[in-house]
Amino acid sequence: MKTFKKLILSSLAVSLFCITGCKEKAKEKTVEEEIPIVETNSGKVSGTLDNGVYAFKGIPYAQADRFMPPEDPVPWDDVRECNEFGPVAKQVVEWIDESNMDEEKLFSVNVWTQGISDSKKRPVMFWLHGGGFFVGSSNDPMTYGKALAEKGDVVVVSVNHRLNILGFLDLSAADQKYAHSANVGMLDVVKALEWVNNNIASFGGDPNNVTILGESGGGGKVGTLMGMPAAKGLFHKSIIQSGTLINVMTQEKSQKLGLAVLEKLEISPDQVDKITNVDYADLVKAGHEAVAEINGERKPGSPEMFGFAPSQDGVDLIQQPFSPGFPDMSKDIPLMIGSTLNELMPTVYGEKDLTLEQAKERLKKTYGDKTNQYVELYAQAYPDYTPQDLLSVDTVFRPFTIRTADARADESSAPLYVYFLAWKSQVDNASKGSFHGLDIPLAFYNVDLRPGWTGDTEEAWALSDKMSDAWLNFAKTGNPNVEGKLPQWDTYTKENGNTMYFDNQSKIIHNHDRALMSFIKPELGL
């Protein structure tokens, strides 16, 4: 188990907090305190009010048996107090206590809004957390929706759903009663979107103006939803942040993996139901062994995912995202997509005395006699580069973002906006750079909730003000332009390469690094 924990921690850049769950009955309050109460289609819930923003945490949206699709939750008669985050999905990480995980009670959404049961129809921003399809939680301070709800008068929703082997183990080859088991983790998300469609008007939101957004694995979930027929019509715009890793799971592969897990557990296919009673730790161990046996260990920096992730079965998921684009069913969805300068690269910004010649020597291990060509292309893309930059640039997310944006522009006339975050963290800037996930607190206007990432500085707040406004405007209208704060941001085509370059002085760039990324990933044909 310790080996598995190390594997997860080394392959995912996730920092999460989790808190305890939603209580059955509202506690008594003094008369002076306002207790916001909203009626959902399962029962009434109470929340809290903070500086004009209502918060409801841990609202049940579903229930489910192990490996089965989600169903409506059991209704309740009393007012259910939803002041604290609910439990999170079962997973193997060191930053979440097991007491805060629950296989049965994880199905909850969180809502932040300025209005309940009023006549306004506020845009809805539906956040999907990162962590691949393996780990993660919506209970992270930097994704609290209060600041966006207050700043932009939108309704922010986040969700917990099944992950890893519990969310994506394909048992359909053993018994068709498990026909959907390969995708139940994403069917949970669809169920949460159905909850939004049925209930968000009571929280002041517009069910006909829902934007789904996520970073890293959350971005992958956004892309996956764009290929799920059950999700069609439940969202209207998409934002994908550093989320273009390729999921290669087909039904053939996922069924093979499912049978291998049964074999590891010494369960015959005709007795598959026994797996519903297997301890979670034993499931994880069998799953890890089966993945390693079939696919081998995943190489760090690989653009491909395999293992327990959504499976393209032609029913629940008709096409994997980013392959290179999206299916026709989502062709009318406006999309914003982007990445950061350094992402998950091991940066060398701490080596302040690094010389250009020293950097070139290290680069020769990768580029050999083409090292000077790499440096020349880098200089064209980033004229003010440093020797440290040469060794720290992202070589995975950015080229695949370009590839996906090109495909999207070709397949759809829906608005497409591309961004690139070049701003480097001012906290321990010597080592961090513009790393994976840095755009989250900036876009959520929450730099004070994650100062260890961005720094609670005027510079960070100024950029966060611009980025959060862009995200808010896109959610409201499908257009991220922010008049007076950012340059004119036009839609992207392969020819214009139009990209918003976020930095202290944000600007529009045009295919600035296409030649560099084509050199790094020639197989993509950029």
C-alpha cells in the first residue's frame, strides 16, 4: 500500500483539504441569525450567509450501490443542515484522513450564490476538481466559490464523485448488469448536472446557462462530458485548464483490465457479485497489480492515461476527448482552453547562477546536436528567456493544447478562446515558476486562500482580478473579453494562433511557440 501511495503522490500534483459532512437536521439558531433555507427536489436544506453570499455545502445529489449508476438520493422530511463539506471519495492519498472519506456518502454538491429563490437568473459555474480520475476533492479552499459569486454575481457549484477503481472498473465482460460500471464516476457528474438542472433556479441560478470548468483531471472530465450523450443539454459552455492528457481507454482495454482485477481477487466471472463486498484496500491492491501487469508503470511526463478512467463504450462515452478534438454532439459548445508555462516540469529556477552554456550541456541529453536549434526556436518564442527557462518549459500540456485547439477550430464554428499563463509565482519564485494549477486561485479570485502558491501580493491580485473577470465573462456570455483590463481577445484559428498571454503585462500573441512545440513534439504535426 505504501508503494501505491508513493506512486500516486509522485504522478499527481494535487493539494487538497477535506472537512466533515452534512448533518441531518438544522441546529437551533438565535433569532438574530438568518438561516437561509432552500427547497430541493429531495427536501429542504439550510446554509449560511457570509457578506451577502449564501453557502450550502454537502447537499446530497445521488446515492449508488458499488459499481452501479447513481440514482436519486433518499428524500428527507426535516430541514437538512448543509453548513459543512461532505465526505470525499475513497482514495489513497496522505493529505486526506480516511475518516473524511465515505463510499456511500460522498455524493454531494456545494453551492455559493448571492440570491435564493429570487427572480434573477444567474450564470452557473460548475467546477470539477483535479487529480486525474484517481484522487481529489471539491473541498479545497482555492476553489471555494464565494469570491466568484460575490465578484461576478454567478452561482458556483462544485461536486464530489466516485474516483479510481470504484468509479471506473469495467465489469461488463463478466455480467451485463455492470454494463455501466466502467463510467459510473462520470455518470455521477452527469447526475450532479441533472441536479443543477432541476434545482439551481431555487438558488438563483439559470439552468440554461451552465459552464463546466476544471483543471488537470478536472479539465479531462470537462472534455469527457463533451462526449457523453447523457450530459447533452445540461451544460452550455466549457473551460479546460491544463487538461489535455489523452485517455486511451477503450471498451476492449477496460474489459480486459476488469477481468484481470477479478483474477487478482480470485473471483470467477460467474461470481462477479462477490466483488461488491471486497474491502477497498484489497480492491486498490488488485487494481494496481492488474494495471502494472497489463500496461506497466506509467512514465512521468507521458501524455497518455490508462487504467481506471472513463472507457469509450459507444453508449455512455462515444469519443475520448482530445483525440484530437471532440464529437459532433458538442460542436455548438463555446470553449476556452489553456495551459501554463512550466506545468509539471521540474524547474531549475533555484539555480540562479546557471549559464547559457551550462543549460546547453544539459539540453544535449535530450536534443543532442539539435540543441542550438532548440535554443534558437525558444528565443523566437520567448525573446527575454533565461537559461533556467530553457530547462523548465512544459513539453506536454502546451503542445497537446495547440493540437486540440487546432482540431476544435477545424471541427466547429463555436467560439474558441485560448489562453497561456506565463506569470511566475512570487512565492519561492526561484523554484516554482508558472506551475501546474497556478491558474486555479487566480481564476477563482482566491489568491488569499492559497498564498503559498501565488503570494498575497498586489501583483497577484491584479492578475487575479483580470483572469477572474475573463472567466466570469465567459461564463456569462461565452466571450471572455474584459474591456479596459485586457487587450481585445479574438477567437482562435490555427492560422492566427490567437492566444491571451497572461502576465503582469498581458498581451495577445499569435502562434508564438508553434515552431518550438513542433520541434519538441514533431509527431503531432503542429
